[in-house]
Amino acid sequence: MAEAAHTLHVDVVSAEEQIYSGEAEFVAALVEGANLGEAAERALGAEASFDLSTAFARLLALEAFAALR
């Protein structure tokens, strides 16, 4: 059985905005094929204060999803 390698490429969106560990874990999980619930659980594991609605809004505003290839 062949294994597929997943690579996450994220362009620098802004030098003035910080992406928190939970947000980064959330995006990485989505890229790896996780659904929103699974990605949110992984994000909570990385950052106890992770809030899905806040993170999703921030990531959309930063165009983080547009930067994924």
C-alpha cells in the first residue's frame, strides 16, 4: 500500500499578526483531511483556550485558507 505525503505550504500573511498554536494545529489538521470537529479537538490539545469561532474568523480575515496550496 502506497503512502501519500502531505506537505503544508503557508505563505506569510502578515508580519503584524500572530497565528497561535491552536490555530496552526487547526489548519494543519484540516490539510491532513480532518473534519472541523477533529481539527478543533487537535487545536484544543495544542492550546487549551482555543475557540473555534474566533479562530475561524481570524484565519478567514488573515486569508490563511487562501494561502494553502
